[in-house]
Amino acid sequence: MRKSLIPFIVLASLGTATAALALDATGTIKSIDQTNMTITLSDGTVYHFADTKTMQDQLSGVKPNDHVKLTWDMVGQDRQIEALDAVQG
């Protein structure tokens, strides 16, 4: 009996685990909205900062029309920025 429950327990625990996969995006900054803590790329995609400090740290040295690379995760309905770097090009 015990042996037959082990595969079931393993499968059940895998079904409840969720893996956060960071995604990357590159593009040109169209706008920065510090009130709503968002950045919009030229393709219209909006990305959100987790908090004001993160936003201030990440935006240091970038401005609209800069080309950037974002690393982000989906948090609820928002694309939340994990890292933002200016890139050449």
C-alpha cells in the first residue's frame, strides 16, 4: 500500500509547485511613468517596477529613446521588471 502512494504523492507535489521563469525583452524606451511605476517600450508593452526604490535604482542612467534589455517575470497581470540595462544599438 505504501509503495502505491509514493508516486501519487510525488505527482501531487509537482502539480502544486510553480516555477518562476524570468523572461528577457529588448527595445527602445517610449515613456517612463514614475507615478504608476511603469516603463513602456516602443512596441507598446508596459512593464512595472515592484517598488519606488527598485524603480529609482533601475532607471539610473536611462531615459526615453534609450535602447534597453529587461529581465522580467509575470506577477499577477503585470510584467514586473527584475533587471534593466542600457544596451548599445
